[in-house]
Amino acid sequence: MPISPENKARYPKDWALRSRFVRFYRAGNKCEWCGAENHQPHPVTGSRVVLTCAHIFDHRPEAASLLNLAALCQRCHNQHDAPMRRQNRRDRRNRRATNQLKLWRLIHDNKS
């Protein structure tokens, strides 16, 4: 997954080196969870595998210790991140609803 521009400064300066080390040296060019080989068809999905470097325990970009990183295929990375993404969607929806309610109250309070 590419690093979003707004988060780029939060990653360590040597992020590219850490990511390469985890994916190609430590993991041996394979997903550390399911063993799918980089640039080969995935054994389950059949899609071409592209290894990514995932934050496992602490999802903050600053938490880039090698013990917190794993080389994962897209399938494993998406499955790992799914609960966090669901929670982020819920939080965004709740914030939007709260802001709409505040706006509604502001409009209707000014009518009185």
C-alpha cells in the first residue's frame, strides 16, 4: 500500500531500507503468514502477489521497529487491516452524523 502524502513525514527516513529488508531478506520474498511468493500467482486468489510491509501490533507509521513489521501479500495485509478499517469507517460516519446534527441545531436555533 503506498504511503499517503500527508503521512510521509511520519515514517522514518530509512523506511525504504527497512521495508526492503523485511520483504526480501528476512521474509525471503514470501508472505510471512501464508507463504505466497512475490510476483507469482497467489495460491488462493490467483492474483499476482505484491509483497507489502505491514505494521502488525502498532499501526502508527512511527512504530517502524523490525519486530512490528511483517512482509505480507495483499490478501493477508487486507485481512489484518480489515478490523481497523471498519472501525475507522464507523468513526468517520459518527463524526459526520455529529457534525450534521450540530449544523442542524445551529440553523434551527438561529431561526428562533
